[in-house]
Amino acid sequence: MAEASKMQVTDEVAIQIAGMNKWYGQFHVLRDINMTVQRGERIVICGPSGSGKSTLIRCINRLEEHQQGQIVVDGTELTNDLKNIDKVRSEVGMVFQHFNLFPHLTILENLTLAPIWVRKVPKREAEETAMYFLQKVKIPEQAHKYPGQLSGGQQQRVAIARSLCMKPRIMLFDEPTSALDPEMIKEVLDTMIQLAQEGMTMICVTHEMGFAQAVANRVIFMDQGQIVEQNEPKEFFNNPKSERTKLFLSQILGH
Amino acid sequence: MDQHFARTDMLPPQAPPITERGAVKWLRENLFSTPFNIALTVFGAAVIYYLVSSSLPWWLNSVWNANSLGECRDIVTASAGEGATGACWAMIRQWWGAFIFGFYPPDLWWRPIIAFGLLFAALSPVLFSGQKRKLTALLAVVAAFLLLTLYLTSAPMPAFILLMVFIAGFAAVAQVQPGKLIWFTLIYPALCFWLLWGGSIWTPIVAMAGFGVLYVVFRLASPLIGLSPAAGAGVLAAVLWWLYLEAPVVSALQSVLPFGLQSINSDQFGGFLLAIVIGVTGISFSLPIGVLLALGRQSDMLIVKTLSVGFIEFVRGVPLITLLFTASLLLQYFLPPGTNFDIILRVIILVTFFAAAYLAEVIRGGLAALPRGQYEAADALGLDYWRAQRLIILPQALKISIPAIVSTFIGLFKDTTLVSFVGLMDPLRGVTQIVRADINWKGIYWEPYIFVGAIFFLICFGMSRYSMYLEQKLKTDHR
Amino acid sequence: MAMATDVPKDGFRLSMLVYDTRYRSYTIQIVVLVLFAMAVAWLLNNTVQNLEARGKEFNFGFLWQRAGYDIGQQLVPYTNDDNHFRALLVGLANTLVVAFFGCIFATVLGVVVGVLRLSSNWLVGRLMTVYVEIFRNVPLLLWILLTYVILSEITPQPRDFRLTDEMAAAGEAPAASMMFFDSVAVTNRGTNIPAPLFERGLGSVELGGLSLNLTFLAIVAVVAGSVFVNRRILASARAMQEATGDRPATWWKSLLVLFAPVLVLLVAMGFHLEVPTLQGFNFQGGMLVAHPFTAMVVALSLYTAAFIAEIVRAGIQAISRGQSEAAFALGLRPGRTMNLIILPQALRVIIPPLISQYLNLTKNTSLGIAVSYLDLRGTLGGITLNQTGRELECMLLMMLIYLSISLSISAVMNMYNSSVQLKAR
């Protein structure tokens, strides 16, 4: 890939998770998670449903609380301190499976809401940024429509643009393509690949193995709430070490 | 951690740390998580303490045996000391008959009881079609309930024997040909009417025969003039039968084969008997009318649509009380001079219309919620309008609207208390007023209202819970 | 390849009226129309015959005859020498005032209960559920009767509030005491509350039979002015935010603008509360609120609040968790998320059923008859009807008035609905 040179991984640590455990009531959902993400890294997390992968990335911006261990994002440790949570959330963007656009606001208002109220950016400037990112996801002409008037693929691209407007240093993707029709998956993946090429630190929960092979520099396989295997994509797909990984890969690549 | 990593042994699940489990965690999360939450908990506890501390002695000092309020108070004072309060349920002991049956003669209470029990037998083929076990279970419960209540109200022997024969027959049919049971559902209204009001047995039979006339005319005429005109002719024939032939036929039959029950006047009805009679009839007749009105409002035909909308908006726009007054004051103007029919019947008609208008709006919501594709699919299958509605559209629309339909029913049942304003003796205002006017019980207020309120609560709450259960059970789409 | 096949031009047969899709709907509509017209004609004919038989005629002239009965609570000045039409207006005003206060209290209570039911506090959540279920599943009439009976039978007589010299000497307290810092006394004759009075009021002017209270008008004008200025403050704050990104704090300005002018005006006019005091065996001064009114407002609010609580709860729950998660993920704080994301969406869900609850409450005021509250139904549909024997006219007029109230409320609701409908494909 031509732009691969831009996809530099630095030594700077973006996210550090150590000995993290989480329970839902009696259920042990995340077990002893240890993970370091460097700035510029692009990580794909995969695994069977219920393996805790969504919960893991939702812990990174504190949509879920963890009960044991440490999560440090950009040097800020996530604790009950609201200031820290605010700081992390304004630097970490998140894209959801079901888009979660605000249906009562236009696309432009969706994009400018957080910059205006959280970053305290003047409205005009926020709108210029918003238009810039809408152009980047190739739908500037939809700016004044409402989310309900857009297709699923367009909505997800708006959701990505909405996160980008906050100028995040890290992006989290929670199965961004699994609620989409097949013909719309590509447009969203293209946007994500473009983002990766620009050097964004990304953690994606996805089953799009093509995407993993194209842009990821590490693939993490989770099962039963724990990290079972992690490796570079090539090694991971061609030479999986663990039986569980092999079984999983045979299931999703088998057809 | 190494960037290349493969786990060989899976970690077993561990128990959460002590602060995260058990009662401690539950209390922390549900009662004491934030200062505001703690304040709420204190507030809630204070309210409960106040309610309990102020009413518990009253409940504990309840008196069940006394002949007047004064006697009650004396008993409370004697047992709990000066200034103590206590409930006087002895009043309920003395007056429960009026609360339940109004002035229906006590030696005939077995008639409404049987009618009430058979209501569930009549409903069973609709509720549990094809589920023999549930049907039998329901029948057993009905039989047990009837035998017990009949025994408690000391019903005469023939009532028991008749009932046993009926239940045995019903159970036998349920075992052999459960499909035929629907016939009982169809004749139940006439049977119920006869049991409640009494009179000649021929009145309900001849009235039901009107439907037979309708059917015969329809079958004979349909090959000649087509379905819709034949249906019209059938209805016309039935109306003629009811208007002109019914009375002479009944009196003729009665003179040949005199058989009947003692007649009961409408003003002897009262209490929950009245509420249930009006409520159940209103509910069962308002549903079909409501469906028709909803279909009319959704129709493409301008005139049909306008009439439906006009009716619905008018009825929903005025209070039920004004409609009840229409029943008691105005109907005499609108009907041919000299017509004078029963006040309960008049009230039922108006209550039915009232509920039907509300149901129509509810069902319209259900119809609107159905995806367009359902209509198109029904058309594509070649179904005509009525078949499409009956087989495809209505079952789904009604299913969606079950919670709203049931809450309309609950509203209707609660509204039956308003009939007291047109002189009928509902349990709330009618009977309670009489009790409170009784010299022995003058000044009693909590007990009758709590008693009547509790019965209403049980029925209405039960209905709403049943609808929630039904909604869960009928949820066939995977969402 | 034009292979247009013509529709076969058969001659017209009678059966086509029923089986041809082109005529079928017309046939049905005409049949329905004819049947409807016949029914109406039949009813009218009966009515005319019945009126004749009773020697009555259909006209509304009786409205201008002397009413001759008293009405306890009157917002429009009225004596028993006024005509039936005036009595009707008094009744209508009584209906509307009960509905007004009922709607306000029911909304406040309902919103609080609905939100508390959603709170994470288990105890309060359960308590609110019990409240909602009890009030929803028991007839409104029971609440009205019970409240009224409690008010008029349990409450003490005015003389029970008396502190005689002997009691003072013996160190005893009177049997009953006033509430809220000795300003409110609930007796079996009514509720005595403080009356707002003005030392230097602006008086009133007569305008064609209606007297306009200038003091009241001045207060309304000042409040309206304050609200207007407050909106300007908010607008300028928004403009500032759009220009620079920083939103100036507005809450103290808003408080100042909203409350200071009206307080100054009240002080200037010498506003004070006249507290009811016991004079001999009865309370003097203040205002006496009759029990039927109190019972109606209390019962209607408690009953309707239970329904409103359910609507509020369902409305907030209808907004998916994803919405607040997305807002949190963008860095919005919970308070902002509520204001900017959840409430605007929840209100769309809440307001239509809320308005239909207001409609129900308004119609339910007609139950005032149970406690002899003289509302529209009690005057026009009650005493006037009985005195004049004009059942037909009174009932029709009354239905018409209720109908126009209902239809105007639903018109407002429809306007609201169409203005906030979410745009979708």
C-alpha cells in the first residue's frame, strides 16, 4: 500500500490497560485484561459474540465501569473522577453499531453540537470544521437533512465525521458495519481505511477480516472475556497458535 | 505485555470482589449511591413510616362483630384503650350483600352467581381454543368456585343439580369435540340475560331465533341475488322478526309451555353485579363496533370515513356523564312516542358506544402501525377486503393494540360507577351512600371506600397484568 | 409493438354496481348515505312528535329568563336575579378553573413521580409504582368522594381552634391548630387560606359589564415584560456563544429579571397577605375555599398524575440508551445530555398523550356533580335543566360546549404534532 509509510507507529503509549477485571453482577465479563496501544496503532479486536470485546472498548471511554485494574488513556487514568472522564471522552471518539445519531437534529447540528458545547468553539468555526469532515466522508450535500432521511451507510459515515469533529486522538469502533446492508459496508470501510492512512490511533471491534488484513498492525482475539491471542495480521490469519483461534477463524472464513 | 501472545490456559471466572457483590453492593447501588440518592431513601423511608405508623393500629384494631359504628368504637376503646382507632369491618359483614348484588333478592343470588361462572365457561373456547388441558383446568376452577359460592349463599338444590349436569356436559363436549363449544359462547348472552332478569324462557329463545331467521334467509337468498344483497335481506328479515313477530310468538309459546324464572326488575340490580353486567356487556359489544369504526375511519370511501370520524370525535369529545344523561333524559325524545325500555339497557347502549369510539382510535393506531407490505401481501394473495382484514390485517393490528385495548376496557369498567348519576345503584356511590345513610353506620367512610376500592383494584390490576402477560406470550416476532 | 387491449366495453349491467370495482364503492357509499339519512330523519321525526306530544317547542329563549338559584363559587359576578345564560357562564368558568388547577398540579406531580420511578433508588421507585398502580386502577369517582368526605367530615369545626382562657390557664392546647405557620385552617366549612391584598391597588375599570382588575393586569404586564427581557438575555447569550464559543452565565441575570420587577411592583402596591384569624366561633379574613372545589382539584390531580407519570416514564424510556451513550462518548455531561439530547426527543413522545390526559381531566370535571360542585354540568345540565324542563336544549348546548373545548384542545395537539414530527425517509 502506497501510503503505508504514513501509517507510523510511535513509541508513545496511547492506551495502557493493566490487570483489568469487570463483572456484571456475578458474571465475570472481562478477565485480567492487559494491553498496550501505541500512538498510531490500528488494532482489530475479534471474537465470538459475548466474548466481551464491545465491553472492553466501552471501558476505554468509561461507558462501562471496570472494577479492578488500571486503564490509562493518554496519560489520564480512568477513575471515578469526573474531570478525568471528561478529558478522556473528549479525546476519544467512538462509533457505534447502530450509529446513534441524534434524530431531532440536522446532520450539521449533529456534527457541531459537541464542539460548541464541550470544546466551546464558535459556531461558525464549528460549522466549517463540520463541513470539512462531511466532505471527507463524501456527503457534504446532506448537511441540512435529518438522520432519518439518510441511508444506513451514510448515517454511519456521518457518525464517523461527528466523532472526528471533536479532533480525537484515538477512535473506537464498535462493530461499525454489522448493522449495514452489504453494499453499504464498503463505503464505511473505505472511510475507515482513509482514516487509518492518516495515522489515527484506532481500535476496531469488527469481523471484517479484509479490513484487518489491509490496515491493522495487530489483531486481538477474545473469548470468554479474555485475550486469547494477539499477533500481526499475517501471522494471526495464516498461523494461529491457539485452538480457539483456529476454530473461530475456520468458522468465519470457512465460506 | 508481549505484542505476540497466545494463551494456553483459559482463565476461570472468579467471584467479584466483596464490595461488588451481595447485599452490600445492592444497598450501595440501589439506596446509597449519591447524596441525592441517600436523601431519596430517607424520604421514602419517612413516607413509609408515616403511612404505616398512622394506619397500622387502625388495621390491627379491626372489629368484625358489631351492629353499629358506636358499638364498634366501644369495642375498640375497650380493647385498645381510650383514643385508639380501629377499622369497623362489621359494616361489611352486614352489608356485603348489597355491595355485591344490590337489592337482588337473596334467595335468588344463585342466578347471578351461575351467570358469572358460566361467563368463564363461555369465554374458555375463545381464550383457550384447542388447548384441552387448560380448558379442563379452567372448567374445574369455575365448577369449584360456583359450588363454593352457591353453598355459601345457600342456593336451592335444583340449582346445584342443574349446574352439575351442565358442567359435566360441557366437560364431555370439551373432551370429544372442543370445536363445538363455541356454540355455547354464542347462546351465552341470551342465557345470561334470562338468568339475570328471569321471565319466560321463551323470550331469549325467540330472540335468538331471529339470528336463525337471518341465517336461513341469507342462505336461501344468496344463490338468487348475490351475497351482499342477501345479507341485507337477512338483516331486514331478522329486524322484522324482532319487531313484529317476537312478542306474539313468545306469548303463544308461553301459554302452551309455561316455563320461566321469577322476573327481576332493573332497579333491584346494584353493586358489583350491576358494574359487571354493564362492564362485560359494554366490553363485548364495543370491540366489534370499535373494529368497524376503525376500519371505516381508515376507509377510502369519503362518506363512510366522514361518518366514522364524526361519530368518533363526537363521542370522544363529550364527557361520559352527558351521554348517560342522554340515555336517561333524551332517548325518550329520539324514539317513537310511547317507547320505554329498560334503563340498564339504555345505559349499556350508550356505554358501548362510548367505549367503541375509544377502541376505534386505539385499533386505528394498531392498523397504522402495520407495515404497508402486509396490505400489499394480502392483496397479492387475491384475498378480498373482508377476508384480508379478517385473516391478515386485524389479527396483527389487534395484537399490537392489546395493551391499549385492555386499558380502554379498564377505563370502561371504572366508568361503570358513573351510572349512579342516572339513578342506578353502583357499588361506589349508590350502595355506599345507602350504607352511610343507615342510622347504625352514619359517619363511616374509610371502610366502605376501602372495600369497594379494593375490589375495583383487584379486577383492574388483574386485567392490566393479564394484558402484559398476553403481550409477552403473543410476541412472535424476534425482537 | 403497441398491443393496447381495450377494456371490453360491455353494456352496463345492474350487477356491476356491486361487483365492478369502478362502481362498487359508490354503491356502498350511497347505500350508507341513504341509511344514515333515513336514521336521522327517523330520529328528527320522533323528536318533533315527542316535543309536540309534550307541548314543548325547541328554542333557547329560556336562557334569558331569570335563573333564581344561587351558586356558591363564582368567578364571574352573579346573583340569583341574573339569567340562565349568566349562570351557564359561571358554571363554565368553574369547570375551566378546576381543569386549570387540576392540569397544573397533575403535571407537576406526574412529572416528579414519573422521573422518580426511573431513578436508581429502589425504595422510592417501588413507592412510586405503588402510588401509580393504586390510583390508576381505582375509579376516579372514589377518589373524589373520599377526598370530599375526609375534608367535610374529619376536619374540625372552626370553634375547635379556639383557645379559651380556661384552657390557657390549664395549659391545654386547642383541639385543632392551623397549618403552615398559622396561615391555613382546614375546617369542616372549607379551607381558609390567606388572601392577597393590596394597600395601594390600582382599582378596576368597568368595560361593558365586565370589570377589569387593573392591579391584576399590571402584574400580568410586568411578568410578560420580564419573560420577554429574559428571552432577550438568553438570545444574546446564544449569539455570544455562537460568535466566541463561550456562553456567558445567564442564571443570575434570569433570576433577577424574572423576579425583581414583579417584587418591586408588589411592594409598591402594598401587597400583603391577609391571614384568616379566628373571631369568636368562625374564621374572619383571608379566603374561604369551598370543599367541593378542593376535593375536585385534589382528586383529579392525584388520579391524572398517576397516568401522567406513566406517560413521562414511557417517554423517557422510549429514547434508546444509545442516544445518551453517544452524547457521553462525545464528552457531554449528563445534565447537558438531558437538556440537549434526551428531553427534546422525549417531549415529542410525551406531549401528545399528555394533552389527551388534559382533555380527559377536563371532561372528568363533570364528575363534580358527585360533590355538588356547580360546574357547567351542575348549572346548565343540572339546575337550569330541572327548573326549565328543557332537556333537549340544555343537553345539546352542554354537549356542544364540551365538544368545542375538546376539539380546540385536539386542534392544538395536532398542530404541535405536525410541527415536531421527525423527518424520515
